[in-house]
Amino acid sequence: MKYIIVTYGCQMNVHESEKLAAICEKMGYELTESRDDADLIVFNTCAIREGAEDRVFGNIGALKKLKKKKPSLIIAVCGCATQKESTASYIYRTFPFVDIVIGTFNLPLFEQYVLSVKNGRQMKLLSEGDIDENIPYKRTSGDNAWVNIMQGCNNFCTYCIVPYVKGREKSRKEENILNEIKSIISEGKYKKITLLGQNVNSYGKDLIPQVSFAKLLSDICALEGDFKLTFMTSHPKDLTDDVIDVIANEDKILKDIHLPAQSGNNRILNLMNRRYTREKYLDIIHKIRQKIPDARITSDFIVGFPTETEEEFLDTKKLVEEVKFAGIFAFMYSPREGTVASKMDGQVPQDVKQRRVNELLALEKEIQKRLK
Ligand code: SAH
Ligand code: SF4
Ligand code: F3S
């Protein structure tokens, strides 16, 4: 019996798929590279932008033929897109050959759903879930080991679906994280350890007693072994001086800092509920560069947020020009059902978003050329 997992979305989802892979192998399935040989196909989905969801729908549709050829094939769809009730029921109704539709919170129970398929199709959504502390993973990312330090997000940026599909912020106990990392080091296969969370800087605020992200970083660096440490994603409003100091002082920590700015305009940042200003963002950048001269700072931007004017978009271009990032991602704003921004007046037309994203990426390319 063979399985294949198709993963969409961010690094956290890649790591969730490593958990699914461990569950599949525990059930006795072996990995295959091809959907044609598989007895179990799992789609681990993403909901961050409309495009991500559309790709999933298209690819599920294409499985109909496979199921016809092999009626015993089990098809499961899980993850952030199916955590939304509306998307889960759309998939369940539109694709009768899909056997299992679950969200993000019941993923640890995946085995149970696969075993129950013999009794009929399964569609189950839970509205919250505790963070799994000790679930095994089948690591699939070469010499990089992902380590989840928290789940969920409390920030409710007005454009973002993540808090709705991943729930509130929950940190793992520091002891469990350190134990997982010790066992990663003792395997001797991994050169790099990447800590994952939607907003790693607020790690530990929900623990009793509280543990700061800076302390977690130094405690990890104090572990014996030859490894490099990195993390994502930092939120500018929470990137404190003590974290910058630890990055500067610890040789084990890579000097890569992904610090999404989203916009260079204060009115838009406020509408996005990002809770920092352009000036505060630039302050942090200067602080980082002062203390970590070889820092490689990267960022994310959203263009065409509702009501964004041409001048406000220019502020974003000016910020990119001023900071000279080591790299940026630029996205066209995509309205997500249920978020505050999706209900705002002044949605920006698609052709304007497209032009702005092209302009921003062209500017970035030119800056990269100049920097070389
Ligand atoms: N937690 C991380 C990012 C998660 S999503 C953070 O706060 O930075 C990754 C990126 O997708 C975001 O930085 C943002 O630029 C983009 N994004 C999120 N929602 C979006 C939407 N509705 N439309 C377009 N881009 C979006
Ligand atoms: Fe989304 Fe904002 Fe949370 Fe990042 S910090 S996951 S952008 S709500
Ligand atoms: Fe990641 Fe997409 Fe979910 S970006 S957290 S897989 S919505």
C-alpha cells in the first residue's frame, strides 16, 4: 500500500505534512512519488490567497480518473482551506470521490478517519485543538529540521485568514522543544534547525511561567552540537531588542531575518491592523543593521489593499528602495471570506493590483542588480 502527500502553502504546512507522513507510515503505507501508484492521496491545503485555493480545486478534480481506475483509492483533503466550513462542504459536495475532508485541528486523528472510510465518507471539522506536543514526524526537508514552537495567531491582521483557520496562539512547552531539538541533534543528520510559528516573537507569552523568545533562542544555542538555528516569521511589532541581541551574539543563529512589512504607508498599515508605523519599522531595520552588520533582511508586501491610492503604493516602493532588502515577496491583495478587509469599501480593481505588483517586483529586481 502506497501514499503520497501533496502540500500547498507555507513551511508550517510542509511540517504538518511531515506529521501526516509519519501517521501514514505507522499505518503501514509506503511513500510513492506518483499519484498513479498511490492507494492513499492526501492534499494538505492552504487558504492564504484565492489562487492557492483554486489550484487545490483543479488538482482534486483531476483525481476523478484515478479513482475510477482504482475504486479502493482513498482520497483525503485536509489543512487550512478545508478548516473553513464553506470550503469543506463545497469540496464534499462537488467531489463525491473524495473520501475524507478534515481541517487543521483534527489532523492528529488522521489515522482514525482513514480506518473509518470503510464505513463511508468522513467530513469532520473541529473548531479548536490543543497543540500536539509529542507527535512523531517523518522529516522530509534534507538537512533542515523544522521545529514547531507554537500554533495559531492572535494578531488578526485584517486581510488574513490564518487566525480563523489555525486558532489562537498556543506555545509549546520549552522543555518539549528542547527535548525535540536534542533528539534532532543526536541523529546527526541535520545541519540546520528552523523554528516555526506565525509570530515567533510572541512565543511563550501564554505559558505559565512565561518564557521569552529570546530565552528560548539562547537555551537552544546552549545545547551542545554542530548546528545552525533560524526561525520564521517575525512580526515587526514584537521584535524586541533582546531578540536582536541574541541573534547578534550567538554564532549558531543565522543572520537571516524575515520581517514582513506589508506596506510602507501608515494609513494602510493602520487599516491592516499591523500595529506599527513605517517609522517604527525603519527604526527596527536600523537597529538590526547596527547590531548585525551582515544581516540578510527579507520582507513580504501586499499591494492593492482596499482603498490603497497610487501615492500610498508609492510609499511602499519608497520603503523598498530605502531598505534595500536582500529579497522580497510581493502579493496582490486577495479578499478572504470572513476577514475584516474583505468587507471594506474601496476594493482595488484586479488590473491595478497586477500593475502595482509588477512595478514592485521590477523595482526589486533593479535594486538587486545594483547591489551586486
Ligand atoms: N505570519 C506571517 C505571514 C503569514 S502569510 C506574518 O505575519 O508575516 C504570508 C504572507 O502572505 C503575509 O506576510 C502576507 O504578505 C501574505 N498574505 C496574507 N494574507 C493575504 C491576502 N489576503 N492577500 C494577499 N496576501 C496575503
Ligand atoms: Fe496573518 Fe497577521 Fe497572523 Fe501573520 S501576524 S498570520 S499576517 S494575522
Ligand atoms: Fe500556511 Fe496557507 Fe495555512 S500560508 S498557515 S498553509 S493558510
